[in-house]
Amino acid sequence: MKNLPYLFLLFAIACTKNQNSLQVAGLQQPVEILRDSAGVNHIYAQNEHDLFFAQGYCAAKDRLFQFEIWRRQATGTVAEILGEAELKRDIGTRLFKYLQNPV
């Protein structure tokens, strides 16, 4: 549980309330993103590039915690943040030697 502050920070970032405006490098024109009461993003963009860019940004923001858990599951490091209950699964995952340098 030594990484609990790190885990809390990731969760807090993923759950932050929307800001009124945000400047993001990579957009060609302004994009409007509205989130309804069910948490669904409605994206209004003036071109396809900005639409997909905004969709990716929203997905990454919404799924930051999920991505971190998936990464840890793939590398066998879930027990570092969720404790000994995940140790057996981590040991099994590490048998695949995903992090080992290729020979």
C-alpha cells in the first residue's frame, strides 16, 4: 500500500469536474464537449480531426484509472497498489516474462 497516494491521485484526476475551458495543443479549431447527467460526452467540433482528437482526450481522461490497472495487470504489478490479495495473480502474470529483455 506504499503507492496509495499515487493511486488516489490517479483516481482524483479521473473524477475531476469539468472546467469551463481548456487549451490543448493539437486542436485546429475550438471544440465544445458537454457531459450529460448519465456521464456521456457530447462533442461538437468543426472538423473530423478535432472531433476524434477530443474523443480520444475524453476517453483517456475518463479511463485513466482503468488504463493504469490494465497496465499493472499486464506487467504483474497490481499488488503494489491493491495489496497482497493480488499477489498470486501478479506472480502468475510474471511467469509470462512480459517485462524481460529479449535475448
